[in-house]
Amino acid sequence: MAKATREAYGEELARLVAENPKICVLDADLAGSTNSIKAAKVAPERFFDMGIAEANMVGVAAGLAASGYIPFASSFAMFATGRAWEQIRNSVAYPHLNVKIVGSHSGITVGEDGVTHQAIEDMAIMRNITGLEVYVPCDQYETKAVIRHVAQSGNPCYVRLGRSKVEDVFAEDYEFDITKINVLRRGEKIAVFACGLMVQSALEAAEMLKKDGINITVVDVCAIKPCDEEGITEILRTHDTIFTVEEHSVTGGLGSMICELAAEKCPRLVHRIGMYGFAESGSWSELLHEYRLDGEGVCGQIKEKLEM
């Protein structure tokens, strides 16, 4: 069943708000889009619409965390991370406060809203903040598992979500360990690490490549920071050629993380598939096709690299 990860976030947050009186929710005038409105309907006394003032929203969230609450602060990824970067660094991460920053509408699949709303740097700038955990779930069930995990973690966290509906990768009863990678498909010699909705693109590409006799391993990497160093290193050790696929700049995100780990633990050739510049405005499906991040595009880019 196709469902946007932001929808799953709203559903799980509403459930957690009903269960835990310490959880409160803040939004920057986008509750209908981020789906935090679902939690507002369950516990309106613990929902705060801060208006178009993301920096203030994060500052208030820090104050609530310092007072013993567990605040979830939501907005579009571009604004939650870009406008409020200083507050996340200095008011949340530096004092290590239990704030959860949730950025929806990430990547280029925000579509027609254009480049000003297409966050392709958010993983990089969040990953570089000391003590801040970073998660990028790929479907509704992994999203709900991530939200449960961060609600219990006690650490400051950033969760990256998408606008568009995505097909399920996992079954509803799948038992997640959010701190570990998920090997979704076992292949030979070639491994593809993917996060977010690029997991679905990687799986589609794997089916296409199979027709040409190329069997690849596909790995879902939800925990970007801290990452599953042991699990990723094992994939690096057992495969000769590595690809990373992300709906994000190839600089600073998943691809950079895998390259850094390969350099330290197990040197491998790593090909990074993702954004190499700004996108345009268009429907999410048109943009994925234009920038070769749909299944067909990922398949084509892998084949081109293998033929070099």
C-alpha cells in the first residue's frame, strides 16, 4: 500500500502523544503538510503552531526539552534545517537536549514547489552537527519504527521524510532494529546502499539489472548517524564494487558517509548516485526521471559505471 512517510509520521506521532503525556508537538505553520495536525487533534493542549518562525520553534523546543518534555518540531526539511541550523547546533545539540527535528518534503520530490523548497543538503548539514542522530526511513513501516525509536532515545535527532507516496518495502509485522542496516536483496560482487525513497528505486533497478544477468545486493540504510559501521563494513568486505543512491546531494550525505567508512575500514571503489546540482520545478515523477533517480535511471547509471 502506497503511503507517504510524512503520513506515517503523523499517524505514529498521534499514537505516541496519546500514550505519553511528556511528548509535545511544534510546527511552523505547516501542520497539514507535515501531518503533525494528527497529533494536534489528539492532544491540542500539547500542540503549538509557532508560525513561520522555525528558529523560534527550535528555541522553544529546546526550552521544553530542558523542562523535561519530549518535543517533536516539524517543518519542511529546507526550513527545519536551513533556517534553524544555528538553533539546532547551539540550543539543542550543544547542551544535548532531547529534541526531535522532523523535516518533511525533503529532496527533489517536493516537486512543483521548486528549488527553494527542495532540500538536497539537509542530511549533510545535520550529519555534521555533533551529537545529533540522523535517520532516513524508506516507507511507512520503517518511518513508524523510527519515530518510536527516537521518542525513546533521549538524544537529539533529525528525521528526514518525503512528500510523495511510496510503495511499501517492509511488511507491517517486520521487526526493526533501526540502528542496523537491512539487506533487502542478496547479490554478487556489486552492492547498492540506498536511503529514503531511493530504496524503492534501487530495488526496481535490481530487477532490471537481473534481466541482464547482473545480480546486485540492495541495502537499506536508515540510520545515517550513528551508522551501522559493522554491518556496512561487512558489505564492503564481501563486495567489489559499491554504489550509493540518495535523493540528496552526493556531497555530505549517504554517499559521503559510505566513502568515509570505506576509507577507514575497507577500501573500495564507491560510485555515488544522487544530485550534482539544483533541480528544476516539476512533478515528482518527472524530476526523478529527469535526474535519473527512478528505477530506470538508477539502473542506467549503474550499467554505465560497470561498463567503464
